[in-house]
Amino acid sequence: MALEVCVESVADARAAARGGADRIELNAALALDGLTPSIGLMAEVRRAVGARFPVIAMARPRAGDFCYDESEFKVLVRDAALLLESGADGVAFGILTADAGVDVKRCRRVMRTIERGGVSVFHRAFDRVRDPFVALEQLVDLGVRRVMTSGQQPTALRGARLIADLVDRAAGRIEILPAGGVRPSNAPALLKRTGCDQLHSSLRERGNQGMSGRLLSELIIHLRPG
């Protein structure tokens, strides 16, 4: 079972790596659901966690929807390339059309950048698409490695039925990564209900800044007893 932890600082990245996470997703501004981290942050996180620890970097140029104008799109592509050059093992991105479909043309351009040396992840923009099964097939055709989703619900546990259906439809052609409200208390049930073998969590506690080492420890215990 793989655990991905969402972080926005060097300290959190180091703590996640040492605490038992299998990989991290690096963001800026998690309060805005994650934006592109700076190149300096990416480079320092890589140095902090070592060359072999997997780091996926977010490429999201602004908060809000996932329909970008041409200048925003160019920034996203440029950021993706620079993040990979600065040590990212992959890039999480998501681009939609105005009618809530996957923007296949633009996603293909991003994929050409990522395929030069990284893992491709379609982030929770997926939860905004009008037809998740059509979108899934489009992402498979694009060659995306992994799709992150809460099953189009506020939390992955509430969306577990759709996530399980997506796992069945994917049939091993693309990885399904449950995300959204994943906590130690619900992680085992989420894995059981969805049939997934990986989870994504930000491990934040109300009122505190940064990742919670306590929650990480509890999650590891729940997922890997003994």
C-alpha cells in the first residue's frame, strides 16, 4: 500500500519522508488547494529528501477553475519543465474545457513535456468533469500514469463507490489515487471499499500549520499494522 503525503515546505517534506510516506506531492498554498511551488522550494525539497525519494510537483498557475487562457497555459507548461529540471520525479496537472471536459489537446502538450523525464498525474480537476468515465478513457489514451480523485464528492470516503467503479473501469491501465479527507480513522475502510492500493492525504490538523507528524504516525499504524 502506497501513501502519498501532500506538503508545502522543506520541513514537512523531510518529516514525511522520514515518517514513512512513500512519496510526496509538493505544492504551494495548500489553503488554496495547491498551486505550483517555486523552483527554489523544489530544489531544496529534493536536496532534503534525497535523490531516490519520489517527489511529484504540482503545476497549477492559479486558484479557481481549471480552464486556462493561453498565457496561463504557457506558464503551466514552462513550470512543468522547470520543476522536472529541478528534481521533480513527476508533475500533477489538470486542464479542463469550458464545458467540463478534459482539454485533450492541451493535456497532450503537457504530456510531451512530462514524458521527457517524469510521471504524469491528473489531479482533482478530474472531480469537476461532467462524465468521469469518458474522462478516464481520455486520460488512458493520453498515457497519464495516475488520476487523483475524491469520486466527485467532498471526501474520498463519500465518493468511494465511484472510485471503485473507476478502478474497475481502469482495469490496470491507469492508477486511481483516492484523495480528499483521508484520515487515519477512515483510511482502512476507504481502501476496502475502493479496491485501491494507494492513498493521498495532506495530514493537516485544524488550527495548525504544516503536516501533522502525529496523524502521519497514526495513518502508518492503521495502514501497516505491526
